[in-house]
Amino acid sequence: MPDTAQPTEAPAAGRPTSEIAARVGELRTLASDSPLKARDLAWDWICALRDGAGEDRDRTSAKLDELFREGVPAAEVDGRTEGILVMPLIARPVDGFLRRVTGAWMPWMGKRIDRSASRGDNVLRNDARWPAKLLWPLYGTKSLGDARAAFDFETRVESGKVDPDVDVLVIDYSVVDSNPRFVIKRIRDELVEIVPGANLGKVLWRGGDGSHTLIGFFALRSELG
């Protein structure tokens, strides 16, 4: 995995800068002097988009997609992160149901990424242990003291599956033999950095023919080195 993420290309001459691109540029300028403030402002922005997803699904997903495309590979993330589901994109009735359920009880807390080993896993609430056992009887989560670890993955930087012109940090579950085949091995996460510490991700579903479909957005907030 590269040690540093490469900056995105500047807009072509004469092409107007979008509102989202301009805001990302301002946050990155701020990050050079006040990285913590830039991270928290970017995180607040992502959370505001999450909060508006139920009111205007299409507009919010379009904004998130544009924001994602402004990102660079999140190759600097290391250690335990805080995670949120920004919005599901499966089908309108399903999305509404998932927002209500996860608003009341969200078992996923984030991810742990070992940058040097290009590996990681997911962090779940302690009370997710038995629901996970019902879904995957032969799979066992691991104790983290205050949480549970589950669903290991490997990471690498490559082009996005639905955004081939965008380089992303791939979070690949399919290559880990211990992961359940039901659901988990069909998921491919892709992660980009908006500013250091504020990262936006896409959840992709891999079809039997090898195609990939966007089914949601998530975000990770990581510590600054």
C-alpha cells in the first residue's frame, strides 16, 4: 500500500468548480494549519448529509457521490476508527426501515485498520454478539473488552469499481477464508479521505457475474497522527 495518498487533479482550465469541490478545497487548506478543526468540520458536514438522507434520498446520494469523487485513497488511516452509516441505498422502503432500525440500535461501531499489515477488522457493540450468532451460526466474533471484533479484511489501493477514474482504499472481505459467505464475502467497501481523519466510504455489492452495485455510504473518523 502506498505510504501517502496522491492529491486529486485540479479541474481542467475553464471548468467551473462545484460548490462541493470548493468546500473540500477550503477544508484542505484549513487542514494545513488546523488539521483537527478541518477534520471535525468535514465530519459535521458528512453527518449533516446523513441527517438529510430521509428527506431527499436522491439529492443526498448525489451529493455524497460527488463528495466521494473529490476524495483521495484513505491510505493513511491507522488504528481504531469511529464509524457511522451515512445512508443505505438498497431500495426506498428498505432504506427507510434500515434508517429507523439503525437509529434505534446500531451494532457497527467502526473499523480497526492496521496500515502496515494492510489488514483490519470491524468493531461491533458487545450486544451484537448473539444477533451475529443467529445470522452466522458457525462464525464467532472476538472480544475487544468494550466491544467485539468481526469480519476481517485486507486493504489495497486501486481504482474504484463503480468509479474507475477514482483511486480508493479497497476493504476486501472476500479474500479472508474465515468470513461468512452469506452477505459478508459479497461486500466490497471503498474508502476515500476528504481531509485527514474524515473518510467517506461506499458499500458495494458484488453480483454473481462480478458486477458491483452501490448499496450505501458510510464514514470513518480516525485519529490524527
